[in-house]
Amino acid sequence: MTEFADIWSYLAQGPLVWLAATMAAYLVGDMAFRASGRKPFVNPVLIAVVLLAATLWTTQTPYATYFEGAQFVHFMLGPATVALAVPLYTHRAIIRKTIFPLVAALLAGSLTAVVSALFIANAFGIEGVTLASLAPKSATAPVALGVSEAVGGSPTLTAVLVILTGITGAVIATPILNLLRIRDWRARGFAVGVAAHGIGTARAFQVNEQAGAFAGVGMGLNALLTAILAPLILTFFQ
Amino acid sequence: MIQALTLLLSFQLIGEVAARALNLPLPGPVLGMLALVSLFILLPRAQEIARPVATALLANLSLLFVPAGVGIVGHLDRLGNDGAPILLAIVVSTGLAIGVGAVVFSAVARFAGVRDD
């Protein structure tokens, strides 16, 4: 019989282990989310990330080795972004009708996200690479990474901050919007998409299909605006 | 499914090529999404081909963020020092942005007389 250590060292060479682990960890997170009655703070992404990070730490596996397997899942972010064309097309009539509220909320939400984050972090003495990495955190991952690199940030740190922002948005959106008594699904979804990109959009789709479509629009539009605004606003903090 | 995946990947490719060739500040997939909406407007049948796979992908969008999120293991020392203020900045700014965005949306919608129906 082959020793477990030998099997492990064979498997650790290929992408299979970490691809399977990524799917399994997410499945556990999703099961916990369903078991909780879909409570927003039982976030499947957060649970999966904690489980996988703990596994990497215990097995002394470098992130690069993990990513060789997980990259197949990561790659699907591109086609999924393109796939947003379907809900955009389906809801085109409502989007055309709400163009003024959309543009106003986009400007207000996007500016608030960048300025308040930089202001708070800077007030606590954060500057340089870390501050630059924080600026594009509300934009969808592929845009945020590009902006971070362009303004002297660290793209991998930005990736983590983008995910944290998304999880935060997914968790706090429902309580905040209920507190503000916003009942319009378009307003709720759009604001979440602008502030918390794909993870917020995924959460909005779980709550309401129209909110999800508007969140997708908000995420797409804020990808454009953050690419323009974040570098400009950052110059005031340097 | 193969047709739908080919459609999505081709439009991502078109987006990537356009972003680089025209030196646009936008990521390829976002341009691909805009191009695909244009195709649906010109050729509504294309939308029926893409719909099942697109819906399945978007329903499981959260999963796709897991690999990038696990990247946190490489930044634990930086987050150890500056973790609390960064977390505070993220939580407060995200909450503010959601609140401000939603309030502005409803206020302008009411002012412009755009009904929710």
C-alpha cells in the first residue's frame, strides 16, 4: 500500500486538489448559508476563504501552488462579466426609463465610496502603497487590479480589499437599506452594485431578480467611473 | 451550452482585443459585455442561445471570487499592522456608499417622476 505522504506529494503537483478544495469549501459555505435561512452575515465566500486559508496555512502550501488549481474557477470571472449582458438586455426598457436616477446615484455612490475610504484610512496614518491599493476597492476585480497597478498600489492586496468590500456590502446592505426604509428594488440593487461590485450583485440576485439586474448595471457603470475617478481622488491624499 | 460558452468567450476576446488595440482604460470583459448587449439588440435570437449558461454563471457568481479572496494569506503581515483602520475604512465607506447611492436613486426617481412598476 502506498504511503499517504506519497499520494499527497503526487497530488500536490497537479491542480486537482486545490480545484476540488475550492469547490468543496464553497459548497460548505453555501450549505451553511442555506441552513441559516439565508442570513446575509453567513456569507459563503467568507466561509470558503477562511476554510481554504486555514487549510493552506496548516499544510504549509504557498498561495501560488493553490492558485494553479483555483485559477480555473478564477478564470470564469471574465465570461461571467460578459454574461451580465443578458440581464442588462432583459431589463433594457427599465434602465432607459431610469437613466437620471441611475447617473445621479452612480456619481454619488462612487464618489462616496472612494473619498470616505481614503479619508478614514489616511486619518489613521495609512499612506503609500496600502492607500493606493485601497482606492479602487469598490470596482469589480479586473478593473480594480488594473487601477491599483496604474496608481502605484499592490494588485494582490487590492484583490483582497475588493473581496472584503464585496463581502461587507453583501452583509450590511439589507440592514442599512431597511433602516433607511428604501423599498424600491431598483435603488437597493443599484446602490449595492456600485458600492460592492460582483459579490454585492450576487447577493442582490439572491434577494430579488430586479435588484440583481440593477446591481449588475451599477457594477458595470462603476467599473468605468472608478477607472477615471480613483486616480484623480488619490492625488489629493498624496 | 457549447454555443453559449463560445459566444461568451468570443465576446470576452473581442473586448480584450479592443481594450488593448484602442488603449482604453476599461477591462476587456466589461467591453465584451457592452458589445454583447449590442449584438442582442441587433439579433435578439443570440440572447436565447446565451441565456441558460449566463443565468447559471450569474447564479453562482460568488464562487468565482473565492480564489482571489484566498490571496489574503499573502497579506496577513500587512493587514496585521494596518488591519483595523483598513477594515474600518472598508466597512464605513461601503455602508455610506450603499446608503447614499440608494437615497439619491430614490430621491431623483421621485423628483423625475420615474415610477417603480
